Amino acid sequence: MPQSSIVMSDNPFILDNESAYQQWKKHKLENYPRSLADLIVKVKDPLQLSTDELAAITALLHKTNMVIYDLEQQDVADKAIPEQLGRQLGISSLDKNECADEDGFTSIQVVEEGLHAIYIPYSEKGINWHVDGYYNRLSEQIYSMILHCVRPAAKGGENQLWDNEIVYLLLRDENPDYIQALMAPDAMTIPENILDGKLVRPDRSGPVFMLTEEGRLHMRYTARARNVIWKDDALTQKAQQVLRELLNSNSDYKFEGRLEAGQGLICNNVLHTRLAFQDDKNRPRLLYRGRYFDKICL
Ligand SMILES: [Fe+2]
């Protein structure tokens, strides 16, 4: 039997593997953090993590798929911070998308003109639930992400966060059929993007929940209705509606908080929102975002 089949035969995310799922679930929920404060790791020098810092970061990524680092030195506008943190976690392959800077990181800030100005991240508006790169082709998914805050907004700009594995778990426990529907290869289609009459991206179809080659859970998702066409059958429609309600529900598995100067999020591309904000024009909100094709090796 090839190794991948052995891995998949006890993979908890495959619906047939009920006992593996129950075992995984028990372990997943044991001491699961319930407040954002539990996700924070203080870091002295991001360019050179201590053994303890690296262990704390890795442990949280393992448990919740996300961690917030809190640097001793704040207000430093240096992309070497996310870049080097990523390298220490084994991620370096950046998705140099069209809005990225030359070095592959993206400066998330209010932009009033040009290409960036048409996209919501570069405005003060809120952004609904999504994972990054949901519109990418299946072979170029974003498996990890770093968001480093140089300067927060004068007001607002908080993020809400859901661990994708917890979302899977709650949905599966409600009705495994929802998982089956959302694992279908044609569950969710991201419609083509046409700019100035030119096709920037064709339609992209795929599942919501998928497994990586290593058998890890990965999600493609956006809650923006105009950015997605759901498969036209009753079960998929119901599943996407229940998923949407779950994300918006009050749950202590859902985290919410604001990245302050010198803080950053490292995650396995978990579900997130951004709340609307008000900028101070003299000290505008600035975050550096790195989207990676790599998976963080745990
Ligand atoms: Fe995002």
C-alpha cells in the first residue's frame, strides 16, 4: 500500500474514518484556548527567536493554527520582521500577487488611486469572512500567512478569527452531509475577474474543505456573495448557509482583537475578517502581509 493511502486511511477529515475523527476531536478540544490573550507569544528579537519562543509559537500553531506574536520593540517598519519570522518557521515561498510590493510582501494601507484602489483591503471598509487567496488556482493555494502590524488605525480595524479545523468540527457534528457537500470539487466557483475588458482570472471551481497531500485540512472560502457561485443543489446551498451562520455566531471558539504596533498574526491561513476602521492621515494604518504557498512545518 503506498504511504499516502496509509496516511489517508486514518485521516480524521475523511468522513468514513469516524473513529480517527473522534480521537482527533477529543485531542483538538482538550485545553483549546478560549481567549485571544491565550494566543499571544511575547518575542524579544523576531530576527532570532529563542528556543522557548519558537516552541511556544509552534505549539500554538499546532493547537489552533494561529498565533499572535508581540514584539518588545514596536513601531518598526521593517519587512525583515515577517520575512525572518517566516523563515524560522520554514516558510519563504511568497505569492507575489498583483498588489504585492517588489519583495513579495503587500503593504496593506489605504490607497486612493491606481490598481489597489479598486480592492477593499486598501480602503477603510470592513472585509467579510474569507481565507486568503480563495480565488487562486487549486495548485497555488495559500497555506500560510503572516500579517505584521506597523501602525494600527486611529479607530477600529480589528480582526475576527476562526480556526478552520474547529469550523470543520462544528459543522461535521451538526451534519456530516454538510462536509460532504463542501468537499465536492464543484462546491464553490469563484467567477472570472475582468478588468477594463481584459480577463485577469478565469472561473475557478473547487471544494471549500480540501486535504493537502500531507492529509492536512485546507479551506477555500469567501462570504462575499458577489465573489462566489455556490453549486446549485439543495444540500450545498444549505451547507453554505449553515457555515455562514456558524461564522457569524457568538462562540467562544471565535477570536476577536486588534493587532497593535509590533504585533502580528502567523497562521495556517485561517478564516478571518477585518472590521472597518478610521485612519489618521498623519499616522495611517499600515500592515505588511505575506501570503505563502508553503505549509508551516510543525
Ligand atoms: Fe485576508
